[in-house]
Amino acid sequence: MAAPPWVILRRCLGLVPATAEAERPVPISVALREPPRVTVLDVSPSVHRGPRLGKLPYLVATGPSVLLVCFSLGEVPTVTDDLVLVRSFVSPGDPLRQPTTGSPDLVPRRTGPSMPVSYTIRSVGLTSALFGGYLIAELQVTRSSDHAKLLRIFSLDERWFGKASLFSSDDQWNWTEKDLPSPLPTTDGRVQEWSPSGVVDHDKKLWWFDLSWGLISCDPNIIDDPILRFHDLPPGRYLVEPRPFIHTIRCICVSDNMLRYVDIARDHDVDGFSAAVEEKVAMWTGIPISDGGGGDGDHSIRWYHTYEMSFKEIWNDASYRETQLPALIPEIVLVHPRHPNVVYFFLGRSLFAVDVPAHRVVWIVKDAHKLVAPGCRRCVLPWDLPASIANGIVDAVVPAEGESGSSSTTPGASSSGVGHE
């Protein structure tokens, strides 16, 4: 069975003006755009409960047929007081004239003396619940404590439970908290604080990661005794101190159903010497290794060095020269969710995709700076389209304002199997 189509979602969402909202009162709408173009969701101000007070909508996480959105201050928010789960996406009758729409559900706010009201956005993950709904989880872990806190809420799926609202008003469906032993290593001399960089959903687990030194995995569907496990980054990738804008040179994601780590580094960053300074892009794949645990299905991972390529090889390829881009180090944006060889980069005003082992540019969108908002540094997320809107919609996209003629393929792109899906 073919994989569902996917889109690149900008994390800074569009806010519908009040005048437009009055003309067409749709809470969530989106005109889907084929990768590498970027899709932007439009959110009505009415979705936010209470006064907005300058807060803007931001995409927290993508999940199976759902999106998790928040309202917060600034383009790069770190905390929020409100979460909204967007579901039940409906395909329009005419995708060229009418946008796809979704239904928002306000996530119940947390109560209780020990549960914080605010959410740390980079520590909030979204995954499927075992009974067919959805699960939102936030992990709180610090160096100053030998315990971590896992905060969770399980949603109901109205198709299974016949609920009028996604979240039940019963107490049993409110936020719960679980104190767990901290998984952070304490015997190897590492002393820096855990700095959350994001969360990915993979292999029935959520993986919280700090791009400077590791990941923490957990199956949040285990109610009574979930296990938190720490995993190091690939060999040589540990940093004593996080680097500024580390998201522009490192990425942890899921591609082709495997956990991936990608980075841009120099030889001396990897090998411990400073004689060579050639910049390279490299990928590692996380391979699960059973460690004979207690039968809970948890495991360790071993990093497999998948590929590595110098930027000189990419710059010298005819496909790169045809783009007329300068020979400069770009920013990592994301990895193709189907083809791990293909990495998306941003440079100047252009978003482009490279088949790294083949050192060949396979897609480019010029003048894309307004869509990807590069100053955000955490600007986009991939999303597999729900079945309700996947069929025939992406092929009907039209260029956004100011983007006409800005997309092109390079010779050989059609034979690579990427770009069009």
C-alpha cells in the first residue's frame, strides 16, 4: 500500500483577520501545497479561549490525522497556557476554491497543586492512544532532581465512544501526573542541564531530545509504570555546552519509519582534531536493541552511520550549479519522511532538497523566505495527510501569492522518486 501524501507545515500559523472571519466563519482552514512548497494553516481568533492579548497561533506537534496548536506570544514561543487539538479534517468539494477545514477542541487546562498551568512547548508530544484516540504528554526533567514528572491526558475518539466532545468532562479524563526516576546519567561527569529541543513520535513511544547530548524515550500508554530511558547521541556528537541556533545544524526526526539523526559538522567536530575543517552533512539511524528488560517492550538503541557527504561534493554537482545558489553552508530544515537520503535545507531565500548520497539537488523553491520564516529556527514540521483529505487534494494546489514560477526541478529529479508523491 502506498504511503499517504504529506505536506510541510509552517509552525507559525496564519491568524484570520476579524473581517475575513465574519465573511466565512471557519475556525481552521488550509490550502494544501505540494512539497517542497510550504502549507500554512489559517486559524480564526475565535479558536482561542478568552482574550488573545497579542497571542499568535503556533504548531506544537503533528499526529495521526490531528494537529496540536497553541496560542502564545512571539514567533518562537517556549511556553503556552492553551493547547488546541485540531481534528476531523474535511476535504472541500472544490479544492481550487475552497480550503480544507478542521475542527478545534480545546484541551482541558491542568488542575491540581503540583501541576503547572503552563506547558513547555518543546517538551509536549502527541501520539496515538491504545484505544483509538490520542494522547498528549509533557515531560519535566531537571538535573537538580532524581525524579522526573510525566504529565498526560488521554483523549476520546467520538467514532469509538460516541462522545459529543473529544475530551470527556469526567475527572478520569483530566490531566494526570506520574513521578518517575530520572533517566539522566549521573556517573559520566556530565553536568549540564537538560535543555528540551523537541519531541518525535516513533515505535509506539515518544522521544524527547536535547540536541546537545541525548534523547529520553517512553511509552506513555503504559499507565502504571512507564519507563524513562536515556539514549546518547551518535558517537562524538555530545556537546558540553549547547551551541547557538543548534537547530540549524542538527535534526532528530523519523524517516521511512526509522529514527534519524542528521547534522552539519566539520571533521574536527567529529574526530577530535582541527587539521581538517571540511563541512559535511551526515546521517545516523537508530537501531533498536533489546536489552532483556522486564518484558515492557522498551529497548536501547545503537546508532548506525548511514551516510556522509561533504558540501564540496554537493556544490560541485551540476544540479547545484544550476540553482545559482552560492557555495555556502545552509540550514537544516527537515528530512523527507519517506526518503531518508533527501534532506531539505534553507539558504538565503531558497528552500531546496538534496539527495545527499547522490550529492544532487532534486527540488528547489526560490523566494520562499516568507513561507518558512527562517528566523524562527524551528520553522516547519512534516505531516502525513489524513485519509479524509489525502486523495486528489495535493495535486490541485496553486502557487501562493508571490510564489508563481518559483518552483523548479533539476535534471534527474523525476528519476529519483522524490519530490512528487
